[in-house]
Amino acid sequence: MEYTRNGTKGDQNKVWKILLPVVATIFLTIAVSMIVFYQNYYTGTLYLITSILYFSSAYLITTGRVNMMKSSLNEQGTLALGFILLAIALALNGLFWGLGFVLFLAGILSIRKKSE
């Protein structure tokens, strides 16, 4: 493994290909249990939307439409910050969830635009 132009080591595509489906599956399980068993529709819907976002992002990375290795450090940072904010916001029942959603979506879309 060699260092790339932006200083990251290794293949970032592999990391996100594994991380996103695992977290999306966990969030989907939590969403179903919140909606069906606890009737907590607001937070359950947020978990459901987040899991759909993560599954679709993992699909884009797996099919090669998004190449993390062609992205800049700022784009990778935006994606990672959005990922972290989404997870923390869901634990806090939706506080700052919109900010994390927008950051993650902006990161994945800007990387996709650069990958073409």
C-alpha cells in the first residue's frame, strides 16, 4: 500500500463498501423495531431514511460510480463528518440530523461528480 496524492493510505473504497452496509443493516433493524414495536414514528423514519442513504451510497461505491481514491481530502472529510453527525444525531433523537444528512449527501455527490 502506498500513499496517494492526498496522503491517505490504502483503498478507501473497501472501507466504505464494508462500513456502509453494516451500519445500514443495523439502522434498518432499529428503524423497523422503533416503528413496529415502539410506535416511535419520527425517530424510526429518520433511521429508515439514513439506512436507505447508506445502502444507496454503498451501491454507488460498489458499482464504481463513486471512487473515493479520486476525491480530495476535503470531500472525504465532508463525507466522514456527515457520517459521524448522522450517527450521533440519531442517538440524540434527531438533533442535527439534517446537517449530517446534507453533509453526507454533498460529500457523496461531489465525489461522484469527480469520479466521472
